[in-house]
Amino acid sequence: MLKKIIQEEHIQKSKKYVEKGDSFLIITHIAPDGDALGSSLGLFHFLNEYGKDKVSVVVPNSFPGYYKWMPGAKDIVIYEKYPEFAEQLIREADVIFCLDFNEPKRVGKLAGPLVAAEGRKIMIDHHLNPADFCRVCMSYPEISSTSELIFRFICRMGMYELINKAAAECIYTGMMTDTGSFTYNSNQPEIYTIIGELIKKGIDKDLIYRKVYQVYLESRLRLMGYVLYEKMKLYPKKRTALLTLSQEELKRFHYMTGDTEGFVNLPLSINSIEFAVFIREDPDCVKLSFRSVGDFPCNEFAIRYFNGGGHKNASGGEFYGSLPEAVAAFEKALNAYSPDKRII
């Protein structure tokens, strides 16, 4: 039996909203990843199985092609493509589930419509410092993924039997991707109890792994080889590695959304590296991804220096300036805060 992590008051209030609600909206953060999509689609299938036929999933922008196999992915409304329709769905929803984000700015241009919406808002998330904009806030940073929280939420409402195979596939995908295939933030025994229950629903976890991690285009593999051979810089005394890619380099390798996902983890396979950083130049800003092993809290690094956040061993941030300026800012920060010396 799973521990009752979620407060009973939150379960009962949310259950009442689900029972009485007619139209439902599920929204997640900008640049949706596997956990954002897995938790959203897992909840989507549960609500459909419960008998709710007005359920929509809205995401701010597009997501990687290797997630498009997920059941229900074709029904997701992408705000960038259909802004008026997405905003209409938000306005008209009786109940709005905010999944895998802790504050409105994480949904980009949808923040305004979301905050203004009159529907009852329920947050289910595992990031630190949740903002106060939802009637129900289920925020548990100690849990490995929002998808795991969705499983727990459904079970606590006494509706485990309504988790069908489609929902189980999506929930498992979110759990798998947000733990690096269960290589970090995944030491809690109950994670594997949940996986066992999902397998009972008929999922093929080996096939899911292949669909997510082994169906890339040739251009992505060539980009990976390039970034490792040409663009990896090591800081041996600080047990740190840096990867960088400019817009020009991305275009050279025909970059598509999601092609660089997971790159930040690659240097951690070097036995002397405890902190890995990937800096990518995007059209609107410079994105930074941080990963660490052991006790070094890369989320504190992200918070201190790059207006970011996340989890102890997996986090991200942003920089508004050029790529060289971002690298310079990173190196300055590394001199003050790194695995070899926490802070000066």
C-alpha cells in the first residue's frame, strides 16, 4: 500500500470538483517534456474513463516528435498554432488542472488567460515554491515526478480501476523520463510499486523506452557526436563539464524541437564529473540545463545565478544576452559555487 502523501482535504475537494465538473482543461508548462505530457495525458484518459467527455489538454508550444506516439497526443491543443481556441477552452472550463508547473509564468503567454479564468484551479506539481493561484495546491517536491503524483491522486480518490492501459502508458512515460530512466531521484521503493501496478494495466515498458529513446533521426545523432567532440569543455578541478550550441550550429544539423533533450546528461558518464551544464542559444533567450550526481545541488546553482530552479540533481535556468555572455556568466558563477567548493 502506498503512503498517503497527498493531504486528505485536497483529495476530497478535488474529488468533488471532478464529480460535479462538466468541462475540464489540463494545462502544462512551456516546452512540455515527458513528465508534463505524461501527467497531462494520464489525467486526460482517466477523466474520459470516468465519463467526462469535455476534457482538453492545452500546451503553450510544440513538443518533441518522440512523444507523439503517446495515446491522446494528437488531441492536444497547441497554443502557438491555435491561440484563440486555446484561450476559449481555458475561459470555458469548469475545472482547470495545472500540472507540472509551480507558477503562471511557466505557461508563457497563457499565464494571463489562466490567472483570469473563473474555473476551479487544481495544481498538481513537484517543484519548489508553488505560487498561490489555485484553489487546491498539491505540491510535493519530494516526489520524483508529477506523473507519479497523478497515479497517487487517482488511487487516493479510490478510482484505481479507472486507470486504463492508455493512462498507464502515459503515466509511466512521465515517470521514466523525469528520472532519467530511473537513474536519479528514483530511490524510493514506492516508485517501483507503482511501476508494478502500471505493468498490471498492460503496458510494455521496454517498448515505451524504445519509442522515447531509440527512434531519433540521423541528424540528432550527428548533432550529439558534434557536441561531444567539438563543444564539450571540462573543468577538471571543479569536476564540471560544459556543452554549448549556438543557433547557427543547431541550424547546421537541422535542429527540431527535442533534439537536444538528454544531452546535458552525457558528460556525467565521465567518472570525474559531478556537475554537467548544457547551454543552448534559443531565438528569444539562452537556455541552460543543469544535472548533477551525489550531493551537489544544481538547483541552488540555477536559482542563485540564472533565475531558474528545479530539483537537486536536475534543474534549468535562463539568460538574456548572447551565448558568449552566458558562458562567461556561468564560468564566473562556477568559480563561486561548484562541487569542489560550495560557496565563497
